[in-house]
Amino acid sequence: MESPTQRIEHLRELGADQHEPVRFRYLESLEQRLRDHQLQNSPHWQRLLTSIADFEAHYPAPSPQQTPPTPTETHSALAGLVATLNQQEAEPATPPGSSIEQLVRGEAVANEQALSHQPKPLKAFTRAQAGRSTQALEHRIRQAIEQVPAEAGPMNSHRLVSRAIKEMQRLSPEYLNRFVGYADTLMALEQLARKN
């Protein structure tokens, strides 16, 4: 009779580690730990044998003409979802800022080779991130318009800026978004100047 190690290795050859990787890895690590602690005569070892037999009974044995599945042939539900999300067209995100904005905010990477080794982010994540930054920008604009001092006179600078932002939003929301980006860049440059 084959040992549990041989039975697990035989299951690996059949592709069981690709069919049910979590369950297979559990059996493999349990067998390794029990063998390392020399518990071959314990009740745990008997449970391991039962679990391997159960796995073998439920694992579909390949027919002679059928080859065991390769990692590229097996698709999980998550892999299908990721493929679907990546195939969808990306919604127009906010336009990237100028190179000086990226430098000020620390978004520019000095070495492009560092980027080439990183995986591309999911399109769905990029869309969600763009949507979140758009919402944050709209919230800031709304706050700038609504938070005017109650006692401010007609020539109060805060009131005048708030009125100008409201008018820009009415005439050209896209220009207002650009304007806010430039204002953020100027504020970041001012903060950098203070630090140096």
C-alpha cells in the first residue's frame, strides 16, 4: 500500500493541486507536519489517511486520452471576473495633471524601470480611484462655495472667491476642475518652499 506521501505525490501528478489547490495544500502540509513530529501512529495520522481517501474519491480521475489540467486551462470565478472587468472600456478618468503637478505631489517616478516590474492595476480599480478623487474634488468645491462667513461684507475676499468659484462652476465645470488642480499645485509649492 502506498504511503500518504506517495498518494499526495500521485494526486499532484494528476493535477489535483490545480483542481483544488487549498484542500490539496492542506493535506500536503498536514502530512509534512505529522511526519516531522513522528506522529505516524496517532489518531491524527488516521484522520489524514481518511482525508486523502476522501479527496481521491471526489477528485475526478482523468481518462486515458485526457491529460491533467494545466494551470492555464483552469479558471476560477475570480479569474473570470477579473478578465471581464479588464475587458470593459475604461470610463474617462480625470485628465492627468501636468508634470510639475506630479512632481510636487510625488506622483512622478524617477526611475521608469521600477514601474516596469510592477503589475498593471486593474481597470476597475483605476475607474474607482478616479471616481473617488472626482467626488473628493466636488466635495471640496461645494465646501468652498457654501462656507462663507456669515458676517462677511460684499468686498470680503472669502466671499468674492466663493462667488467666483460658483460662477466658474456654472460656466465651465471642467475649467474649474483644472483651476483647482493649479491652485493645489501652487499650495504644494508654497508648502515645499516653507520646508526648505
